[in-house]
Amino acid sequence: MNKISDVHKILAYLYLIRSFEVLLIAGTGSITLILLGISDLLKLTELFTILLLGAAGVLTWNDTLDIVEDSVAHPERPVISGDVGVLEARVIGTVLLLLSLAVSLNFAINAALLGLLGIAISILYSFT
């Protein structure tokens, strides 16, 4: 693969996980903890990581489930444009979600359970 193709694939992955959106979600959650008076850097980093990985995984899976709608509304998205295959996107989304749950277990068992519930609700929402 040449350099241009490598860069194009990396950009497709960043667009697939909607890197800007997930950074906003993770940052908002972390700032919320700071505003609540929690300043433990490890906890803030863990929460940021949980939200970042979880949101990226859910949004990636959503793109593989909303192909018909996205082909009209967002034809530039990597799954629709063919830059990232459906199976490839599902593998990436699953890995991201599993990593998010693994970090959640370290954070607190309730965080992992809420994460599972959030993932289920998000993916079920894609079918509506």
C-alpha cells in the first residue's frame, strides 16, 4: 500500500469512529466530574477512556446498522462509501466496546453494568 492509501484509510477510520463527536462526549463527561468536585486524575482519565471507547464503538456499530438511511443522508461515511467494510467496522466497533467495558470494570462494577445497558439501548435505537 502506498502512503496516500495509508493516510486515506486512517482518515476513514477516524471518520468511522466520529473522532470529534466522541472527544466531545468524553470531554463533557470528564468536565462534569470536575464540576462535581472530583479531581482524581486517574478516575478522570478512566472515565474519559470509557466514554471515548464506548461512544466510538456504538457509533461504529450504528453505521453498520443504518446503511439504508445513511446511503441517503450521509453517503460520505466510510461504510457507505466503501472505504471501510461492514464486517471490518463491526469488528472495530466490538473491540472498542469490549475495551470500554474492560475499563469500566476497573472503574466500578456499576459503571460496567450501566455501560452494557447503554450499549444495548444504543444498538436497539438503530433498529427503530
